[in-house]
Amino acid sequence: MNFDRKFLVCALLYAIAGMSLGIYMAATDNHGELVAHAHILLVGFVVSFIYGIIHKLWLGQPNSAVANLQFYIHQAAALILSVGLTLLYGRVVPAEKLVPALTGGSLAVLIGAVMMLYMVLTTRTVRS
Ligand code: HEM
Ligand code: HEM
């Protein structure tokens, strides 16, 4: 599967997860998971979707080792932040226990973005 399609599939999975949490918040009239909901949808769905579009439109033949690493770093980050924030705002696990994972997840989102910029700058574009 190409990277654009891999990002698209992951993005849609996060859309389903984030919307489900949104419907749960609305149905229970408890918006406590708002921050988790927002980041599942924005980091998981929206940013993954944008990375898929960047692959489709601007990265024809990226260095596959870098592209693979970037894909897994962003997906690991999205998963860690999604699960971590849901546990945090659901008050399932105390904040101090989640800090290392959330810090690592946050930095990984940033590293994923820097790697995407690197690929955009170094890969020959398919169309201009
Ligand atoms: C099934 C669809 C959805 C439902 C039922 C839903 C439900 C909710 C609810 C109940 C809140 C809390 C509102 C509040 O207390 O202020 C919320 C906030 C939020 N939602 Fe959704 N949502 C849905 C889809 C989305 C999508 C698709 C996105 C983004 C791509 C999104 C992004 C956000 C953001 C960023 C916030 C935080 C807004 C703020 O800072 O006040 N939601 N959503
Ligand atoms: C490095 C990854 C990220 C970190 C560490 C981070 C951290 C945070 C923090 C600490 C808040 C305040 C939460 C609160 O109100 O208690 C926040 C809110 C928010 N962030 Fe992020 N964020 C990240 C990525 C993103 C991305 C990529 C987007 C959008 C594409 C985004 C959109 C938002 C929005 C819309 C809110 C307001 C939601 C609300 O009302 O609480 N964040 N973020």
C-alpha cells in the first residue's frame, strides 16, 4: 500500500474513533473528554489526512526508509496522545504517570512534522 493510502486509512480510523468519543460526550452531556476528542481528530484524523495529501500531491518517490520512519513516528505519536489524553481526561490514570508518555508523544508529533518538511524539501515533485 502506498504511503498516501496508508495515511488515509489511519486518518479515517481516527475520524471514527474521535467522532465516537464526540457522540459519547454529547450523549452523556459530559464534555470532560473534549481535549482528547479534539486531539484524536486533529492529530489523528486531520494531520494524518494532510500527510496523505502531501504524499499524493508532492512526494512521488520519497526515500522509502525516511517515509516509513516518518509514517510510524506520526502514527505512534497519534496513538500515544489519543490513548494518553483519553486516560488523563477520563481520570483513569493520574497525570504524573502519563507525563512521560504524553511528552514523548508530543515530541514525536513534532519530529514527524520536521521529517515531513525534510521530505518535501528533498524529494523531486511529481507535478509543479
Ligand atoms: C460525530 C461528530 C462529532 C461530535 C458528536 C462532536 C462533539 C463534540 C463535543 C460534545 C464537544 C465539546 C464542546 C464543548 O464542550 O465546548 C466537541 C469539541 C470539539 N470538537 Fe467535536 N464532535 C464531532 C466531530 C468533530 C470533528 C470532525 C472535529 C475536527 C476535525 C472536531 C473537533 C472538535 C474540537 C477541536 C473541539 C474543541 C472545541 C473547543 O475548544 O471548545 N469534532 N465536539
Ligand atoms: C505536539 C502535539 C500537541 C500538543 C502537545 C498539544 C497540546 C495542547 C494543550 C496542552 C492544549 C490545552 C488543553 C486544555 O485546554 O487543557 C491544547 C489544546 C488544543 N490543541 Fe493541541 N497540542 C498538540 C497538537 C495539536 C494539533 C496538531 C492541533 C491541530 C491540528 C491541535 C489543536 C488544538 C486545539 C483546537 C485545542 C483547543 C482544544 C480545547 O478547547 O481544549 N493541537 N493542545
